[in-house]
Amino acid sequence: MNYNWNWSIFWAPAPDGSGTYMYTLIKGVYWTLGVSALAWIIALIVGVMVGVLRTGRIKWLANICAGYVEIFRNIPLLVQLFLWYFVFPEIVPKALGDFIKSADPTLSTFWTAVVCLGLFTSTRVAEQIRAGINSLPVGQNMAGTALGLRRAQVYRYILLPETVRIIMPPLTSEALNLIKNTSVAFTIGLIEITGAARSMQEFSFQIFESFAAATVLYLIINTVVVILMRYIEKWISVPGFIGTEK
């Protein structure tokens, strides 16, 4: 049986009446970028906080953060997404649960994906922050203390700036992974890139065209992110410092 190639399918009207299949894919890009950007902000904020606390002197806080990392890192992302979407509204106070369940379905799935991906990625960022801080010479910390800096100031002005420069390559990988992980959101109804391609494939039966388009879109987005992160890496680099390109 020969496959019937039809690249003009992108300009055919979609069954939902919103426009063409190409328009559906473009909307998928919009939702993918939105989820990725907001989840990345959550991941960076929470990840830095957890990573710093894991290297701090308060043992009980470090243990709580270690537990947080192990829980979110060791449960599959898809399971976490289902827990946030189907279980969380049932265990919170009834008023909050009813509000979540009665919200606009698109926004509900969008914010669920943002929170889930943000917290999941934050554990990976936290481990990179912790590893980066622990890789620095002990003298860095002692020098800051000798200068009269408080503990928080040592982290803010010495340890974290150096750590960020060291871990920029793995942070780039995490940003790319986050964008690709948004594909799981279609399982709860968010029509991001993968969801849009799946919808196009189911209605048009043009499987290869649909997922070829999704592949190209992911490649374009990730290439732009790689270029941006490399620019940031060069911008914040210090000549002669670890990881600086010659």
C-alpha cells in the first residue's frame, strides 16, 4: 500500500473551523512557548533557592530540600502531570478545587502544565546549582567571610555568579529538555505542538506531514534557544575563568 503524500494539507481547513491546519500548528507553537517560558521562570527561581539551601548550614532545611528533589525527580513526569490535573483539585479545599475544575479548560490545562513542568525542572536545576557551588574552591567562601560579608551576601556576590558561569552548558540542556517535555501536556488536552500535530494527523490521516512539521518546529525553537544561551554564556563569561571559550 503506497502512502499518499499531500503537503498542501497544511492549507486545508481544520475541522474545528478555527482556520487551516497550519494555523493550528502555529497556535501549538504559541502554547508551547508560553508553557516553556513560565515553567522555566519557576524552575530557575525554585531551583536556585533549593540548590542554595542544600549547600547551607541549616541541616533540617537541607534535608527538606533533598526530599523535595528526590520526590519530584524520581516520579515520572507524565504521572506528575496526571496527579496535578486529576488528583490535586480533589484534595485541596473544595472551593479551590471547584474553581480549578470550573475554570476554562484551556487555561486549566495550561497552568497545570506550567506548574508541573516548572517544579519537575526545578529539581534538576537545583542539583546543578548544588553541584556548581560544591565544585568551587573552599577559599571562595572563606574569602567572602574574611571581607565581612554575611552568609547571604557570600552567595549573592561570590558563589552564585561563579556557579552560574560554570553550569551554563547544562542549564542550556535543561532549557531544551523543558521545551521538549511540553509535549506531554497534550495528554491532558493542551494543544501545543505535539497536540496540534496529533490532531492534524487524526483528522487528515497525513501522518508523516503532520509530525514532519512538528519536528521542524521543535528544531527551529531549540536552535534559537541554543543560540540565545550561547550568547548569554559569552556575555557573562570572565576571561580566564573556568568554562570560558578561548
